[in-house]
Amino acid sequence: MKLYTPLSDEEATQAERGEYLSQSLFWVDRPDPGEATDDAIWVEIEVSASEAAQFERPFHEELGYREFELPSEVASRHRAVRITLPGER
């Protein structure tokens, strides 16, 4: 399954390199631009549904997306890719 999180430019570069980020991050199964700052860079990783399931958090079910709190050592095992959301340049 694909998971997404907004990062700063520096963090996005670290994630692309597979480097550990300093903290656990929240990842979602559907990016929501309203949940991030205007200068955020969205990145995507692909993880197995079974691996993601153990980190799922039910915080924003009413908003229509699932949320996962992945420890940095888990997220860094997956190649992060910068993405452009619809409507962005």
C-alpha cells in the first residue's frame, strides 16, 4: 500500500536517501493538502498492508483517510519518492 507524509525539503531529501529521520512520522493512505503547510513536500513510500496495519491509528476516520504512525526505522526501509499532488506545480 502507498503511504504519504508532508516533509520539509531537507527531510524529504533525507527520506529519499533512506536516512533515518529524527522522529516517528504520521503517514496517510490519501494525501490531504489541507493537513500540511503550503511549503510542505509530500513523499510516498510503499509498504505491505500487513506491515502498515500494526502502526495504524484511527485519528481521522471521519476525514476519509487512514493514518499510520511509522517509526523512523520502519519508514527508512522503504524508498521515499517526492510526489506532486493534483493542482500543484
